[in-house]
Amino acid sequence: MADALSATMTLRDFENGYWYLEQLKNFAERIGIPAAKKLRKDELEKAIVAFLRTGKAVLPRSVHCARRA
């Protein structure tokens, strides 16, 4: 299991780890996820999973919809 969040970590390492909110916020900001400091933990986790799968830093779909309304 990974000890630190990394853009090159596997999805399995991420999902098998426990990450504190501040760790997720800092990592999300480093990889370019928009508004990372304002997201909830579950939103950050979804965005990071999407990044690890695709390599693209975007907000999860549910956040897009909630923020636009």
C-alpha cells in the first residue's frame, strides 16, 4: 500500500489507503482539480479516482451539477 498520495499511484493503492481530508485537498490541488480546497471528502475522492483512471483533473459530475444550479 502507498504511504503518500502520488499522481503515479495505482487506483488500487488509493482505494486501499485511508486518506485524511487535508491530504486529499493538498493532493487534489497539486494535480489541478478545480476548487479542490472547497470540495467535501467524498467529492475529492471521486475526483481523484477519476484522475487516476483518466489522467485528467476534473470535478466529478455530481459536483458540476450542484455548482451550476
